[in-house]
Amino acid sequence: METFLRHRIFEVLSGLAAGKGVKVYVIGGWVRDLFLKRESKDIDIVVAGSGIEMAEAMHEALGLKRKLQVFKNFGTAMLHYQDWQVEFVGARKESYRHGSRKPIVEDGSLEDDLKRRDFTINAMAISLNKEDFGTLIDPFGGQKDLVKKLVRTPLDPDVTYSDDPLRMMRAVRFSTQLDFQIHKPSFEAIRRNAGRLGIVSMERIMDEFNKILLADKPGRGLLMLQEAGLLGVFFPELEALSGVEVKHGKAHKDNFIHTLKVLDNVSDRSDNLWLRWAALLHDIAKPASKRYEEANGWTFHGHEYLGYKMVGPIFRKLKLPMNEKMKFVQKMVLLHLRPIVLSQSIVTDSAVRRLLFEAGDDIDDLMLLCEADITSGNPEKVKRYLNNFELVRQKLEEIEEKDRLRNWQPPVTGEDIMEYFGLKPCREVGVIKTAIREAILDGHIPNQRQEALERMKEEGKKMGLTPKP
């Protein structure tokens, strides 16, 4: 153990603790990651005394120029040394009121501090004190649970989750990230206490949810959220995808399970959080658009457009950014069927131009999403679709090289049109701009200024416009 504690931070801290006659310990995630052989430079230090005073002494001893961050209301302080982040807190014990996840905090012992931790794997400490430097303190069997790949609470799980319901999200998050199982009694306690998640702010829930989405296989985590009864508390629109309806012997697929497969497929190829959100929401409107037709069975006509309209309200409710990230997800949801349609028919240059025009620089992400959307259990069908997508990709490259339509800017602007015909802003300017754009997208003229100017003159002449003298 001492081999891993040779860093200057631990040596200096040990010396300061001895000089002040207080006990210090490294605790929590850094200790867990040490056993998991995962590199971590985020350290939590517990002091049997004032965490802020120890942080101030450490800041001075290391000769740091960057200001020490002190959070007096929480009794914590944070310093940065090289690329390490070290947070100090005094050992404490906590008690909770039923209607709040904000604890009543009092000074406590190391044992009290370990008891308040969420899971046994996070409730281990290593002594930095001279007399037992490097000794592991593990009162709840966290090391054994790491070996068993188990997420378990140190105390009664009903108390742990009721006191701080966000811990239920964290249980799923750690299980997903580490590929651990949640201890069965603990999972049952989550089911019993799922409704308590309602007292947690949406921002905190989304922080954990996004960490689940960024895991290697996020689908497993979302399935756990559903099975635990948590998903419906904060994201009923997603849970509504679950289930299969049968009519006249015809059934549609379980769109929730399909969505999780698409999400995992995207995650295998991209760590872009917002592309993963697009995968999560690409079929979000299927419950609202579901219809049964005698001739065709179950249909979901227009679900891409309705889904596009749902993205904004969902992002707003979930306190997600209402900026270009949301607009990216909207675009992916709206366009996610377009490459599929192209792959099933003869690919015309005009159709490819329009897709490039609408997708812009996001075309590669769109193609990745569409390929991930092929979740059939029939290998031949999957192979056929993917081969067709490869043809679409080749066509996209050919058209882009020739016509340069990514993030297209019109070769003739509204100002050009007004200047040539001596017009002020009016309907005619828009009509001519649209005619030029459509001519380029249909391949009637190349995406070049001179040809576009000629088309401008032709369209103006049709409308009875004459050049400015």
C-alpha cells in the first residue's frame, strides 16, 4: 500500500498531521480506484479536526500560488497541486429530515464519517498517520465487495436511500460504470424508495443520468433505472416506450428495448454525450404516433417530426442545455429516417444533396445513428442494410466533393438580388433565393456563383423584374 502513497502530497500531509497532533486519512473514491487499478488524481482527505485548517497548512507547505478554495458553509476546502485535486473535510456525522436530502451535519469520528458514505466500496480509508501509515480501514467489507463486484450500502439500505435519494441514482451509475451488480436487498430497497427521488433537484439527477449515458454500455443502466422504478419518476416519456401491444395477432417491437440497443450501438463508436441523447430520443414519439392499420399493421407515421418537437420541452423539463446541443439532438431526431429511406431505394443525386444541405457538418453523426438503428436479429438483413448505407456514404462523399453542400451558403445573397434589381426587402427576394437553392439541390445548376447569378436573372425576368439602371 505504501508504494502508492509515496507522492509528495501524502508525505507532506502526514508530516503536518503529526506536527498538529491530528489524524488524517485518504478516503472514498481514490481508495476504491486504487484497488480497481484505475488512475485517479481526485483525492478526498478526512481530518479528525478542522479540514479547512489542514488545507490552509497544506497550501502553505506546498507553496502554492493558486488560491485555496474554501467553502465555510460545508466545512470543506480544495486545493490544486500540479494535476491533482485535493479536497479536505473534517470527520462528521449526518442526520436527515424526511422532506429534504440536506443533512444536519455535526463533528464526528472517522467511523461516523465512513458510516455516512453511500456504498461500502466508497467507505474505505487509508491512514496517513506516522504510526500506521498505509493501513487500510475497511469496517464494512468494501474490499471484499470490490472482489465480488457488488454495490452495497454500509448501513440499512432503506435508511441510506430514504435519507439521500440521489444515492439510488448513484447505485445505478456505479453499477453501470464498473459493471457491478447491485446487492439484491439494496436493489429491493431502491424499488421501495423510488418515489423519494422526487425531492432531488433535476440538475443533480441529470448529473448522475449523464454519467450513466457516458458509460461503456449505458443500456444496462437505463434498464436498471426502469426495473427499479426510478425512470418513471423523472423521465416518463422514455419509460412510455416500454411494452408490446398485440392486435389481430400482430405485435410491434418493444421500442424501449430497441432504444437501449441503439444507444449501446452508438456508444460503441462515439463518446459524444449529445449523440447518445439523440439515440435515446430518436423514437421518443412512437407512443404518441402509434396507429394500427388493417393493411399494414402497426405504424408510427411522422414520429420523427413529432419527436423533433418533443426534444425542446424534454430538455427544458430535465434542465438540460437549451442551446446548440439541444438543436443538434433535434436535428438528429428529425433526420434519423432519411438515410434509411435512401438506403432502401435508388439513391438520386438530388436526394443526397438535400440530405447534405440539411445535415451539414453533422452528416457523419447522422449516418452513425442510422447504422446504430439497425437492430434486427436477422444477420442477413443487418448486412444488407449496412451495405446499402455504405453506398449512401460513398454517394455523400462524391456529391460533397463536387457540390460542397456541407453548411451551405448561397452563392447569391439577398443583398445581391436587391442590388441587381434595385429592390428593398420583399417577397420577391425570397422567391428568387429559394429558386436558386432548389435549382442547385436538384442538380439543374452547379453550386457556383456565376451560374447562380444567371438563374437569378432568369427568375427575375419571369416575375417581370428588370435590372436596376
